Amino acid sequence: MTRRRRQVFIGALIGALVATTGLVSVHLAGAAVPPARAATAGDGELPSAMGAHLARLRQAAPNGGVLDTPGALGQGEFDERAYPAQTISVSQVDRSRSAFAAADARAVPQGRSQQGRWTNIGPSEALYPFTEFRNSYNYVPNEYVAGGRTTSIAISDRCVPGFCRAYITPAGGGVWATLDILAATPKWAYLGGPLGINAAGAVTIDRNDPTGLTIYVGTGEANICASGCVAGVGLYKSTNGGLTWQGPLGKNELGGKGIGEIIIKPGDRKTLYVATTTALRGMSSVCCSGVTRPVPDAAKWGLYKSTDAGKSWKFVHNGSADPAQCTGSAQEFANTSTCSPRGVRHVELDPVDSNIVYASSYARGIWRSPDAGATWTQIKPSLSPTVFQTRAAFDVTRLPNGKTRMYVYEGNIGTPYSRLFRSDDVAAGAPTYQDLTSANVADPGYATYNQCGAQCWYDMFVHTPDGHPDVVYTGGSYVYGETIANKRAVVLSTDAGVSGTDMTFDGTDELHPNGLHPDQHDIVVNPRNPFQFFEANDGGVMRSSGQFVDRSAWCDAPERALTAPQLERCRQMLSRIPSKLEDVNEGLSTLQFMSLSVSPHDANLLQGGTQDNGTWENKGQRKRWVNTIIGDGGQSGFDVARPEFRFHTYTGVQIEVNFANGDTGGWIYVGEPIDAQPGTQFYAPVISDPKVSGTMFAGTALSVYRTKTFGLGDRTPAEANRICNTWTGTFEAQCGDWVQLGTAALTDATWGDKAGGAMAAVERSPADTSTAWAATTTGRVFVSRNVDAEPASAVQWTRVDDDQALPNRFVSSIHPDPQDPARAWVSYSGFNSNTPATPGHVFEVRAPAGAASTWTDRSHNLGDQPVTDLVRDDVTGDLYAATDFGVLRLPDRTTAWVKAAAGMPNVEVTGLTVVPGKRILYAASHGLSAWRLDLKK
């Protein structure tokens, strides 16, 4: 076994993806259940003890040692594709897409059989099981079925019980729909197959169509988050509820960016406004460390208008009075010119006069056009124009007196704090805005204080339901470390924003209520009940009951440790909370997997790390997977001799091990002393040795590290659990015994050119117990033939990429030959057009001891498309390459890359895992969960 990191709405609903069911019960073991306690300040989405421990350590680390934020993920994602260049162009992406399409359509070479068909293996029921370790003081406190990060939601204005059509756009998962989001268990259908890309940012229903079947989907995510906020290809339109699509519309103007909002003018279905922002391109299993970059040949970011139903587009605004000032230049991106550095994120039409247009842009506040986009006036300055992440979400509503009210929720990276504004007359003149938020807990405006913290550019919304101008919802993220109310991720005000109550948890249980995922993105309400909301977040979609209960008495719990003013505010904010919150994600296969690992003891037993949703295990099932640990999910793996062993990472080399079959309470942190090395990849390479029990390897910003004790050192598992358990550990001593292999770091300049970067790949050869391969993000490749040597400093590495001219690009994977330790297959990300003198994406390398290595380019007619992972069927010799658009195959002894198999939609594949002896290939997709292909001989 080889472990790798990696239709129909008229009359009937599109069939669900094929899956088999299986029920799983979870037995908690490995650590005593901790008493309920208030969350300590620290890494809020990590288990409590570990989060607090890492927060203390990082006070002394460069940059605070922080990796796990949406922004931190992005630069590596981008750089992996761009390096050694600084940008990725639309033309490069188009050529890559065309190359994949050509291979996808190519016939299998004569004499070679076609493979079978990809099967989605879920999860379509991604279960956060009940556990005492998750409670109302830390993270999603009750059992919960999750989906992947969901950027937008639209609901029919003709919603009635039994027929309430809704659409959602999971990031990386295209567009999904249900005929009845009010059903006890809505039936979801995937509609994104025909789209040119599955990265979706916005969905809108055209209210001018009385059938409600005309919808628009904007591709590309506009949150400038860079954690998979992938640039799109334009706009798509369907007039039959998603059965078929037209598009991409506006590819030249809208492509290469993110689409944050789509507005169709009432009474004029041909007039559209589309808000666009900067975005990025690319994901893989090992990646990532920053921010988005502009795409050089994309049209400038900002607001576009069409008056002919999307046939042609005009740029009309980007945060300045004169759109001609906006050029999409590097200076503009750097926030040193007049226009917005990231584009227009929100747009609305006046509810009284639809020729009045409002638009907000990053760091440039809110602007108004009285003449359908011809001229513009700023009506609200930016809260912080020097901070490019400053985002002003807004909504407008008509007041009984005929004037237009606007709510604005605005923030950036936490300074100044995010807040709610209101103006009751914005359609003309110079509106005045009242700041309704207060940092003083004694004031009712504390309800909306700093709701989105340091991530306002990523998770924020404000919404006022039509016809209910005093009702307003604001959303952000969990306020960790605070016991006033229920984390205030979503707040509802019924007095025009003056005060609010907390919608984040429901009233079903004090310690384990149903709760929203920490990061919020969009909200709509039942058009017949403004208090029943449907909310999109990093965990999919949640639905409220539309009814409320008073749980103010919960504030008296001693664990909250509230002062008198805090107690009063808590009682007020919990006096009207949802009677029930329900997930509506069953049937969605939208998790964003970064990688999959397979047990060497059971080829059907999988683990996988997911962006924003932790690590999952399928327990041998296809439908239901169980979350084994929260937070971000990076790498995962098993041990060759101990079936009960698991490991996982959050981000970087935050490594945890488990000797209880992945039991939630049994995770032991072992990441020291290498955790938080500055420059380590967001999802760094970590593996278990395929031959030697207890030995693991990790790649950091500097080099390759090893443990021979599962990271426990000289401790027993019981003692390690006492000190380093992620939930209950004392952390009184160092947790981990990793040591550097060799004396010179593999990224060091002493090795010659291509210095710097970080470790991108580490693999052990299954052919022996002493050979390992490693690679860096700058293109270095190394072999060690004594990687098991003692002491660790005695390990010797040989650089093998300098024996001939090879791409100085990101090495995305290494597949060692299981029979010959001197042979491997290596894949490169990036574009040949950035290294024209050294092209190639797939190579076979032989590195015999004492002789120069030889490299053979196996790219052939693959075209110029980055490869995110590469594996080999060691039975047939066929190679399989994961790309941004799917999986391709090179049959052995041929030169034609072809489609791996039918059945998988156009989706980014971040990792492949092959089990040659069992004839199985697994694929981790970034938005459509996990896939399986049964290989033929």
C-alpha cells in the first residue's frame, strides 16, 4: 500500500450521489471528560488545553507563530502555482483548463483498457458526534451534520410548507439546490456539473421570473480570504432551475476574480449588476502560508453592469467618483491609489427607486449612484481606508415614511473593532450614520461589538428582511474567550439595531445546545416569517425554528464568572434565543478535503483532513463519516503495526497522535519543538513510516524532522496523555521529541541554488527501512539512504535535482517505487510558461547510490497544467495525476495522458491515495468530498 497526501427540477429532483449507508457509534475514551469551564483565550477553534498552550508559546514566536487563519492559507496556495513568477494570468489558467479538457476527451491508447467509474464515497452525512469535550464554552457544542464552507444562499420568495426552493454555493462545490428547505430532511441535488469551475461565490434568484426558475451563479469566491477563495470564470445563468446553464457570461470582464453579489433590476431582467473582487488560483494537499494577488490579464476589479442580460458588460465603479481612475494596477492593489485595493464586495438597489445603486468596496466605504451607475458619490467613508481588508457589509429597506434605511456592519482585522451603523435616509443628500455599537458591556449596543474580530473580510453579513425595517441580523464569527451570551456569532435585533439577542446557540440544553459553526457568511429568512433564518457558514447550512425561548437563567452558571454588568447583558442577550437550530446538510457532499489516508490494515478505512472542519474518519462506511477532531484538518495517517493508532495535523506541524482508534478524547499533542517555525507550509507534509512502527517524519520551514516514538519520547502513552492531551493536558513539559535529520537544513543556502522556501514533500520508500525522499517549495529534491540512522545528525542527504536542468518550481508530490529505493516519480506545480527553459510537470527519476541521477520527463502531452499530486499503480505501472480540474492517467509505456475515469465532475483534486494491491484509487476533492475508483488490471 502506498499512502499519498494527499438534473432535474421540473417534476423531479436530481438523484443523489451514490453512497451506501452505515451507522457509527462513538465511544469516548482516552481522557477523563473535563468539567464545563469557560473557554480560555487562545486558538479558539482548537481544543481548549492545547489552544491555550499554543497561545502562550506563540507570544514569543515570530509573527506570533500563527498559521491557522483564512488569510494565512492563501499565499502558499497562490505561490505554489505562481512560483517563481509573482502572478498567475487568466491565459495561463485557460491554457491549463484547455489542456485538461483535451486529455479528458482523448481516447485511451489502443490495447489499453478504460478504467471503471469514479464513485463519490462521501461523506453525504458528515457527523460531528456528541462528545462531552465540545460544549457551549468552546466549539459546536452538540451533535451536528456538517457541510463544507458555504458562501451564499438564496431562497424563493414563493416559499410555502412543502415547496420552498433554495440554492446554495459551497466554496469549491459548485451549486446545490433543494425543492423544500423547510422539509425535515431537505433533499439536495448537485447542479454544478456543467459549470466551468466549481468555485462559487454567489447565487441569486431572478425575482422577475414568475416561475422562480431563473437563477444566476457567480464563480469565484469574493471574501479575499485566500483560503481557497479561488478566482472564477464569470457568470452562469439557468432558466430551468439549474437543469442547464448558459455561460460563462462576461468571461473577459468577470473572469479571473471573485463574484460577491449579483443584483437583477426589478422590472428589467436584462439589467444586472455584479460585484467583483480580487481572488487566487489553486489548491493542493501541502500548501499554504498569506493573501490574494491580482491576476495580470484579468479585467480590473470592481462593479460591472450589463443592460443586455449579460451579453456585454461595462465597468462602472470601484470606490471612487470617477471609474476611469481605476486601473487594476499594482499601486491600486497596494492601496496607494484612489480606487479600492480589492474591489466591490456588496451592491444593492434602492427599494423605492431602482435607479439608485449602492455599492461598498474594500477600504473605500459606501457609495451611491442616483443614475443607474453613471455617477457616484461617497455616502459613508471607510472605517479604516488604510487597511485594505476593511469591509462594509450593508442592506437597505424601505421605511413606512417612504425613506430608505441602511444598515452597515463594518470591520477589518480587529482594529478598530467592527460595529453596526444605521442611517434612516440614504437615498439623497448626505446621510448621517449612527454608530449603534458600544465596547461597554453595560450598553445595549454591546451585542454587535466586534462580532467578526480579525476576520471581517472573511466572515461577515448584515441583513434586514423585506417589510420588517426594524429587524436586522448581523453575523461574524465566534467571540472566543467570552462567556457573555453565546459567542455572538449571529445577533438579531428587533429595535433597529439598538440592542440584540444571541442566535448562535439554541435553547435546547445549557451545556450542549445545537449551535452554528464558528464562521458565518450569509443569511436569508423565510419570506413568511422574518424570525426563521437559514444561515450559510463554514459548516454548511443551518435552519432556525423561527420561535424563541428565554434562557436568561443560564447566565447564572458559575462557570461564566460574570461581573454584575456582564450578568445583566448576558441575561438580556439570552432572553430571546432560538428554540431550536437544525443542520440541513444531510445529503451534501461538500467537504473540502485536503488529503486522504488509508489504513494499512483495512483498505476501506479512511481518514481525511478538511479545510475549516477538522479531521474525519469513515469507519469503513461510505455515507456517514465521523469527525474525530475539530479545527482545521491537514495531514492524517495510521501506523504499520498498530491498527488503533492515528495521527492528524491541524495546520503546519501541529501534530497529534491517538492510540484509541481516533477517539475524540484521546488526542495527544506532539508537535514540539518544531511547531510554529515561521515559513512552514499551512498544511505541511507529515507521514508515518510505511515499514517501521512508531517512526514519523515531518517537513517544516527548515528541513525534515523525525521521531521514532510516535512523538512521545520516553513517556508512556498514559503519561503523555496526562501532560499533552489536547483537551485536558497540563502541558507542564514539552510535548514532542522531533529532531532534525542531518546537520544542514535542506532549505539552507549551503546546498546551492533554489535556497529558501519550505519543505513541500517527505516520503519514505517502502522498498527498505532506510531510504527517504524529500523536496522543497523551490524545487530542490533530496534522497537519504540512512534516514533511520542514529543519532539523527548522522543522517546524510544527497541533492538530486541539480544533476540536470529541472524546473525551479514547487514540488507537489513524490511517489517512491515500492521495489526500487533509488527510483521515484516527482510532480511539479506551477506553469511551464514561468520556467520556459525547464518545462515539465511529471518526471521519473533514478538516483543510484554513488552516481548521478537521471530524470525522464513523463509529461508528454499533459500540457501546461499544474499537478497537485501524483501516484502510480505499481501493479500496472500507470501514473495518475491530480489537477485543478480532475484526475488524469498515463497508461504505462504510452505517451498519451487521458481521463482517469468517468463520473467525477470538474473539481479541484488536492490529493490522491492509491492501494495497488487492493486495486483502489482514492481522490480528495476540495469541495465535493472524497472519491473512489476501483482499478482494473
